[in-house]
Amino acid sequence: MKIVLGITGASGSILARRFLETADAEVHLVISANSDKVIEYETGYNSSDFKKMAAYTYDDTDVAARISSGSFIFNAMVIMPCSMNTLAKIAAGISDSLITRAAAVALKERRRLILVPREMPLSAIALENMTRITRAGGIIAAAMPAFYTKPQTIGDMVDFMVGRVMDLCGMDNILVKRWKGEERD
Ligand SMILES: Cc1cc2nc3c(=O)[nH]c(=O)nc-3n(C[C@H](O)[C@H](O)[C@H](O)COP(=O)(O)O)c2cc1C
């Protein structure tokens, strides 16, 4: 399975790290310049550490990279975490970086595009942008943990969210603890 992973400057870079650690896939990674600081601040890693976990990496300014073309076949593109900035650009059809260009291509080629925004609360502009992307075929999978799984650690919450994103990619994973219905005595 081939996955394009974009990391942008929203909070939640730990989600991307967990995806890179556990994905059963060939990951093609692009990290936005603005996410560098957030990665370091939140995880203690830097973007070079993240890049070592991917099969291929590209510079976000390289709009001529192979993943910018509709001829590059992949199973899904995930942008995780996805900033409101990147979300707005995709909703507006702006392709001024490799991440936004690859996302625009995913939409035009009708390939799976999964955005994992993290922001709260949400303005009408952000909500309208999410609706627009959904109508164009993208999937908004906001970073929202569940509590019915009784998470004990941040890692449990991260695994739930990353596992659900892997489900959306059609990727086998062991991160999601599947709901088996209410257990009764
Ligand atoms: C520590 C930190 C946390 C941030 N968290 C968020 C966030 O959760 N959501 C968001 O949309 N932007 C967040 N931002 C702002 C984005 O990084 C900023 O809008 C940036 O321009 C995004 O650029 P990019 O989309 O090219 O990565 C954060 C910035 C910093 C420094």
C-alpha cells in the first residue's frame, strides 16, 4: 500500500509520528515548513527524525516532485495534523506547495484524501471549508478521541485516532480496539 502523508503546522504531530511508526505501508512524506517548530515543541523530535521513518520524503516547496502528478498512483493521501491554513487552501483550490498540490490532485483524480484537522472552537469559515472539501470527495476526520474505549494514557487516545485514520485508508492495523457491543452479565 502506498500512502502520501502530509504533516502541517497544527497541534498533534504525535499523531503523525505514531502513523509513521506503525503504518504497514510505503509512506511518501512531506512536512510543511511551519510544522517544524510544532514537531519539536510537541514531540522533542525534529522533522529529520520523522523523515527517517518514511520510505520517501519530499520538500514541500518541490511542486515538481512525482507525487504532484496525477500519474503517481497511491492508495490514500493523509494530512495529519491538518492546519486551518492548509485546509483553507485546499478548499479554495490553491496549490502553492507540494502538500496542497498533491491534495488537489487527489480530489481531481477521485482518490482518497483524508484530512485530520485539529482546532477548537471552529469558525464558520473553517466549517464551510470542511463542508466544501467533503462535497469535493475528501474526508474530514477531525482529531477527536473517544472515551468509551476508556483510554488510560495519551498513547491510548493517539492510537484510537491514528487507527481510525488507518481504517479510512483501508490499512490493516492493530491500533483500533473494536467495539464489540455492550458486554452484559
Ligand atoms: C505551537 C503551535 C501550535 C499550533 N496549533 C495549531 C492548531 O492546532 N491548528 C491550526 O490550525 N494551526 C495551529 N498553529 C498555527 C499554524 O502552525 C499556522 O497557521 C501555520 O501557518 C500553518 O502552516 P502550514 O499549513 O503550512 O503548515 C499552531 C502553531 C504553533 C506554533
